[in-house]
Amino acid sequence: MAPKGPDASNSCLPPTSPVIISTPPIPHTERGERCSLDGTSGRLHGNDKPMLSYCSGKLIVTRTLDGSALLPSISPLPVLCYRGHHYTATALKLSPSGAYMASGDERGMLRIWAFDHEDHLCKYENPGLTSVIRDLAWDGESKKVAMGGERLDARSDCARVLQYDTGVTVGALAMHFKGRVASVAYKPNRPFRIVTAGKDDTKTYFHQGPPFAKIPPVDGIPQDSGHSKGAVTCVRYNQTGTLVVSVSSDRAICTYDGKTLELKHKLEQVHSATIYCVDWSGDDKYVMTASGDGTCKLFAVDDNGTLSEQHTWKPAEHQNGGTYDKVPVGGNQVACAFSGGKRPVSVGLNGQISLLPPLGSSDPIQVITGHSAAVGAMALDVANGVFYTGDSDGVLCQWDLKTCTAKGRLLPSEGNADLMYVVHTGAVSGLAVMNGALLSVGWDDKLFVTPSGSLQVNMEPEVIGAQPSAIAVGTNKGAVATVAGLALCGPGGALQTIMATNYEATAICVSKDDKTLYVGGNDCKIHIYDISGDQPVENHVIENGHLKPLTALALSNDGTKLAAGDQRDVCVWDLSNYSALVAKGRWCFHVQRVTCLSWSPDDQVIASGGADDSIYLWSMDKKMKRVHYPFAHRGGLTGLSFVNDGYKFVSVGADSVVNMWDVAKDVKEKFA
């Protein structure tokens, strides 16, 4: 069935966008649930290509682990962020051919879309289940898709199998207790079989077809009660379809015959906590497990399904920097996969990806970090070659400015015993760098300081006393805009003066000489203060320049011009006489509020980002021309800044993606 609406224009970053580096978010996780992770690459891309696919918010992320181009014929980037879902994505599976990706979300919507097409066109979109889709599986011919999840009522299904191109249901899969399925596996070759795993009934139901129907047990074959209690969290077929493996919250792992589901072998108390996931290596010789005890284990499997433990990885211990008495919550390993069939990978509850060394290797565990929640603020530290981001979970991250790779998450001041890296107990609303030190404010009404060159946040935060909306710094002074007024801070981030205002400050910036403070308010005015003394003194107000509340301010590098954005317009003001160089109605093409502004190093080009997902480039010389980059970030931009390297800038948004743009060619062609 065709999709309900056109999505080719915004299902991914347009291939024509001048993005030279794109860093995707890390997986979104949920406590007590297996995270959907897929390491297969498909025949079209080489079955052993080191790829990894996972869900992050509404995005389906696929990336290569070696930095090579994911789809060379389409883009040189090593990553694809598909954004066709309207709700949080919960399951995915790449087809064995590598041509299509199946993905499902928390509302039961199933989408099957072209993975290897530049527009990633949707082949099928329809509600697959009435509630969340937990798992997906393809047949070996890439023609049918099986799904398992939850249902809202007794009349609907918790597991289905259908033709991927028509949506026609192929048989009837058995319903599990309470209508909840945790996992599903599809035999990759004929005769086809489907195994579904119950989330509440410890059962593994066996189906043959098509059309598919449940095979009732006779003398324990098929074995539908291999596990003793809890949920059967994951079930998987090997590549040749000869064996099935299942894991459960009873901490056991079972292997079955692929054709009959006869129980072959069972190991009990494999881990000391729930086993959330299991996966086969590409050669079918090994399986690996991921558990809530913070470890992953590797087992050798012979032709008869007999398991023997080979190795134990400890990603939680590695991230913790040592042993622990109690397993950190963030260290629970909730997903695992063999990328390209060879490289073992796991994901913790904190979302961080652990690249585990292969068996026999002495290499250390490598950790890929970043954000899985919406990024709310960004600040550059050009002198030290880094920049910082903060998200709605209160997590702060440091990035390399040249490569846009995450160097690490900042450590909370009170310690990181839970491995969740939460600095602010509310969303981060503003970041600024003063003399190399990071100043961060959030909805917990606190200001934290991170010293230059450190990932450890200072112990004692500054209590602001009101919810902050933005922060800006000059050279040795800074200011925080709050719902109650303005708060000035000196070197080191210490709050010095708090001043009430009769308007709500919504945007703010400070001159480099620390003498002038510019504040945009919800009264549609720009208030200009002298802050050279102990108390701010308002010396001018720009009135009648904007028709809507101010949402963004940016000073030019030479300090002579001020760019201001509101719900629609971008205006530029000459600070020598406060006249409008670009008045309202000229640069008015954003259809939602302007969230960020930045001047190019030569002060000739202004880049603006908006909540409408768009980036615009404006020229001070060619004021009637513009460059538009649509669909830059799903959910809108929250930060944008030139990096003092020609016409390159970094952008972040609510989709948690970090992009580096090189717009020199477009600036030259459009603005001459």
C-alpha cells in the first residue's frame, strides 16, 4: 500500500545539502526493554560491511563503524538518518537484499522504505499493530515481514506476518498472554518458519507456512516452554536456518532445531541479571548476549546447538573506570549485535555504544557517545578546538571541532555512580564559553561551570533563582536571561548582580569589551544596557523594529552590527546610530521562529536557523538574495555557529544530529 502522504522531500537530509560531516545521535533506550539493534548490511552492500542500525527518537539511524561511505552512489557521508516516522521509533530490520528497511514505532505504524534510493521512498506505510511494535524480521527472500509487539484490545493482533509490497496478511500468528510479544524470528530459507516470544508467558510459539499457523506441541516438540519464568526477551535464527536461540529474564539461553523447534541445549544462570538480547555471528559459530549485569558474553555453538562460554566483555566496568559494588543503571547492556557479522557491539541503557574487541584481540573497548535526547544549546570554544552541546535530559557533551566526533560526556559534580551522566536535573537551555571554561544553565535553575580542558563539572553550582532562557558572555563578563530578569556573572561564572525587568528576556548577547549588554524581550524591543559598572544601566531601546517577540541575537565579529531574529524576520542594526541596515519585511522567509543566528568570519554573511527546520544564508552586500537549506534538522534548529574556517559552520537541532556545513561554493555562486 502506498504511503499516506509524500515524504520524499524530507525523509532524510537532501543529498544536495553541502554537509561535509554528519554525526548521528546514539540509540534511544528504555529501562527494562530491549533496544532494537541491527548489524546486518544486506547482499547489495556486501554482507560483511561494518554497518549498524538502530532507533533514536523518531529517527532510524544507520552508520558505518569504519568511517567509509554508507551509500557511495548517493552520498559520501558514513551515516543515514531516516526521519519518516511521526512517533518514537521502536524496531527496525534491514532486508537480506539490503534494498529495503522495515521500521516500526510506538503507535504501531509500520514503514517499509527504500534504503538504497537517494530519496528513500516509502514502499508501504500502514498500522501494523494497534500498539507498539517491539521487533521485526524478514524472510530470506526479502518478500515478507513478521512483526511482534503489543495490542490495545483483545480483537487485535500482537503478531502479524504480511507481504511487504501489498500489506496482505499471510496466515495468522498465535496470540501470547496479555497480547504482548517481545521478539520474533523468521527462518531465512525454506521451509519457512516463524518463532514468536512472549513478553509475559515465557512461551516460544512455532509457526509453519505460508500461510502461517501455529504448530501445537507433541511430546515437547516444538518446545514452547524452554524458559522457566519471566519474559523471553529475544529470539533469533542463525544465517542458515538450522538453529534458533532464545534468551530470557530467567538468565538462561536455549538453542532449538530450526525446523522443528526441538530443544537442543540449555544453559542456566548464564548472567546474574536479565538477558536482554542475543545475536549470531555471520559464520554461525558464535552467539553473544547482552545483560542487565553490565556484561556481554560470547558462546561457541556447534552443529548440534551445544553452547560453550568463550569470553566475557565488561562494557559497564570500562565506562565506570573500574569495578563497582552495584551495577550502574546506565551500564545495563540492553542490546547487542555483530556488525557485518564480525564486530561485536553492545548498547547500554545510557545509550552509549560499546565496540567490543573480537575474540583473541587485546584491543580496549571503544565507546561511541553523544546525545539521544533533543539538543537544546551549543557553544564553541574555537581556541581549544572543541564545542559543547547540552540536551533535554541534562546531559552535556564535548566535541572535536574539526571532526565533529564526541570526545566525551561531562561528568556530574556529585559523581556518576549511575553512569547516566546527568549534570542538570532539567533541560539544558543555554551554553557559553568564557576563557575556555564552560558555563551551562538549565531548567533546574542552576549555573554549572566546567573548567577549561576538563570533563568534570565543578562541585558547587550557582543558584540563579529563576528559570533561565539563555546565556551569553563577552571576555570576562556574562549574563543570563531568566523569566524574572537578568543575572550578571563575572570571571569563573560567579553571579554578581540580579536585576528584575518589566519584560521577559528571551534573547541575549554581550559585547567583547564587556561594556554592553543587548537583550531581546517579549515586548518586541531590543534593550541595550551599559554593564561597565556594578549595576546595569539601560541607555537605549530599539523600538518599532520588530513586530514579534525577539528570539535570537548575534553581534558581528567587529562589534558594529547586531543581527536580531523574531518569529519571522531577521533584521540587522547599525550600532553606531541604531539604524536598520536590514529592516523588517526584507528577510522574512522563515515560517517559524528564528532560533539561532551567526555571522561569518568576514561579517559579510549571516546564517539563520529556525524552528521550521530551515537554514538561510543572507548577504550584507546582496540583500535581495538568499540561500535556503530546507529540512536541515527535524524538529528545528537549536544552535548554529561559524567556525572561523572560511564559510563552514556547525549546526545542531532537536533531532540530536550534529552537522558540519561548507557553504563556500553556494556563497560564491549566489552572492558573487
